[in-house]
Amino acid sequence: MTIAAGSTPARTHRQGRKTGPGPLKRLTRSYDQHWYAWAMCVPVVLVLGAVVAYPLIQGIYLTFTDATSQNVGRTIGVNEIPDSFSWVGLKNYADVLTGPNNQFWPHFTWTVIWTVACVSLTYGLGLVLAVTLNRNMRGRGPYRMLLILPWAVPSFVTIFAWRLILADDGVVNQALGAVGMSGPSWLSDPLAQKVAAIGVNIWCGVPFMMVSMLGGLQSIPREQYEAAEMDGATPWQRFVHVTLPGLRPVSSTVILLGVIWTFNQFNVIFLLFGGNSDSVQILVTYAYRLFFGQQPQDYARSATVGILCLSLLVVFTSVYRRWLKRNDQGVLA
């Protein structure tokens, strides 16, 4: 029997193809082999479900209602008042994004400026300090301890200390007055508030960036610097072509974490200025004020702002990871 030319490889390929087990069978096999690992994951899954999944689902549900502190069910003594809020669909999203009295976009603009400024300056200062401390120098250990100290102190203690330092009669204005300059009202003037907020957040965030960059620097082989130096590379060229590429994995991670943490940095804004200063409020403190800072408490709009913040961070993280992957592929190519 004659077989047509070109048919044998295709038939052989079809006959030799082996279909793997389905997802359910793979899951069952994994459980049979590693049942103890699954058992250890159960408490974590339950805790995450209780503290993350349930509030998130409840928050998403509230965004489609007109829930406030007046129409949410509650129990008073022996009397139980049922829920009386209603389903409104996407009305809350339309009101927050395009309503006549909304403050979402001004707060969003300041949140973006705040995040970009804080992450850029924190990363830059952390990198400079890490490069400095990575050299052989006298007293390097005490310097590291002093620079890590702001990170070791609880954030609320640091922020309250800065609140005293930045007061109208605080250390900063006294120092400016000693040289003949009039210090602004750091805790009440809108522009000065923003400068103070960025400065305090940088103070709190630089140690993390410095420690992370220092670990990345110590993982770069010394042979690369020696080879570059033998080729006649200047210190700046060694920094650009050896140090920065070697720090790429660490830098991409700490920048992503810095953006997420700074975007949601509630402590600095709220503890430094309280909830009454409107010009310096970022989106998370704006959502907090909608929930706790007015009567009736607006549960629905507060949840809507929170879900919008989550959506923005998810979109940014996805775009950022794709950009990093494309750059890595370009470097490897």
C-alpha cells in the first residue's frame, strides 16, 4: 500500500500526541501527593476569605446601592431595624466621576502627583545612600543603623514627631526665623501642606528603598566592575552599564511596591493633617471622610471610591508588569 507523500509525519504526529490529565485529575493527584500542604493552606485561606474576600465582595455590592448610616439595618436593644436601602446600579460611579459636587478628580490629580513625587524622590535618595554605603568606608555600620532608624520607629510616632517639628512654633520655623526667613504654616497652608506631606513620607520611605537597593548592589558580582574598569570605563559608565542593569529586578519590585503603598498611604495624610484639610487629601483619605467624616455616613460612595482605587492599582500593575516583560525581552534579544 502506497502512502501519500507528506501524510506520514502528520498522521504520526496525531497518533503520537498524548493528552495530559484534565484540571480536576491534576488537582486530585496534587492533593493525594501533597495533602499536608493543602491542609496547612486551609487556615490561611479561611483568614484571607474573612478579612479580604468578604469585605471586598460586600464593598462591591454597596457600590450598587444607596446605603447610608440611616438606611442600613441595625439592632437597637431588642428592636431590629431591617435594611431599607435600594439598588441603584451604576449611579454611584456616575455621581463620583461626573457628578456636579464630586471631588474625585481633584483628589485623583493630587494623589497621582503625590505618588509620583514620593516614589521618585524616595527611590533616588535610597539609591544614592545605598551606593554610598556599599563602599568601604569607616563607620559604615553606625551610618546604616542611623539611616534605618526612621523605618524601625512606628510610623505614627514618626508622624506625630514631625507634626510637632512642623508646627508654627516648631523647630523648622524657628530655624528659618534664625536666618531671617519667615516659615510658612506647614500644617494649614495648602501648598506648604503638600510639601510637608511629601517630605514626611520620604523620611519614612527612604530606609526601605536604601536597604533593598543595598541588598541588590551586594548581589552584583565584583568581576563585572573589575572588567569594566579594565576596559577603561569611568565611574559614571560603570554605574550606568553595570549598577543599574544589575539592580533592574530589585528596582522593578520596589518601585511597584512603592507606588501601591504610597497611593494608599493613609497614615501620613490623616495623622499629620487630620481629616478636615481638603486640599491635601488623597483618594483613600477622601473615602474615609465620606464614611466617617459626615452625617449621614455615605457607605455607598465611600465604597465606590475604594473600588475605583483598587481598579486603578490593578490596571497600573498589569500595565507595569507588561512593560517590564517587554523591556526584559528586548534586553535578552
